[in-house]
Amino acid sequence: MTISEEIRQRLQTRFAPELLAVVDESEGHRGHAGWREGGETHFRVRIRAAELGPMSRLARHRAVHGALGPGLMARLHALALEADG
């Protein structure tokens, strides 16, 4: 399973979002810090889920990071997150 698929699966399972887009932007960071051959280092996630609606921006980010877990977060170099309810 790719990291993209793992991100998608964990967020889908945890939040049952109305909208979920996981984009691997690694190629755009080739040669930069954290980039590695094969990509899967830099991601953009757009998620809309009812549970996230009443949360502050910081709480949304914490909830998403928590759903991904420390093991998966440690394998990412960058995660751009757009989350709302």
C-alpha cells in the first residue's frame, strides 16, 4: 500500500468525510530537503467532515494528525492540510 493510499484509508475510516483529496506533491520538491527517490514525501490533503466543523483550525490539524498516527506522520516530510466541516 502506498503512503497516499494509507493516508486516504485512515482518514476515510476515522472521519467518513464528504470530501477527501490526497495529492502527492513530492515531485515538485525534487532536490529539496526531505525529498527522496520514489516520492511520497510531500502531500496536500483536503478534507471536509462534519466532525471537524465545530473545531478550531488547530484542533482540526491535531485531529487529522492523530488519525494518521505517529508512525505514518514520521514517514512524511510535509503535509499541507485544508480541513473544514
